Amino acid sequence: MKAAVKDNGVLIPKRFLKGVKEVEIRKERNLIVITPTTLVDDPVFKLGKHPVRIGVADGSLRHDDYLYLNP
């Protein structure tokens, strides 16, 4: 298959990526290699999914006060 390189790059047909959610793209010498990767279950992506309600409206501004200064 050949594909034209446009202003935004090259479009890879979705049928080549069936079931793939993420790819790694790298250049090795004169080759461009596209490899499917597995998504790591990184806990940072879960932050904010279940926020705690504490009844204050300025929690993002005064979070240190609420965490450390108030007993």
C-alpha cells in the first residue's frame, strides 16, 4: 500500500489497527516503525474519577489550608 504524505502527515487505515488503542511511532535509520503498545493501568489516569465532596467552594484555591492547617 502507498499513501500520500500531506500537511498533517500520513493516514493509516483503521483496518490495520483493529483492536489497537495506542501505538508507538519511531524512526529507525530510514524506516518508520509503528508498533502497537499495551496501555499500562497507570493510577494517575484514575485521579478525579471519584472526587470527595467536602462542602467548600474554594477547595482548589485553598487546598493546603484544608489539608494541613485545619485540625
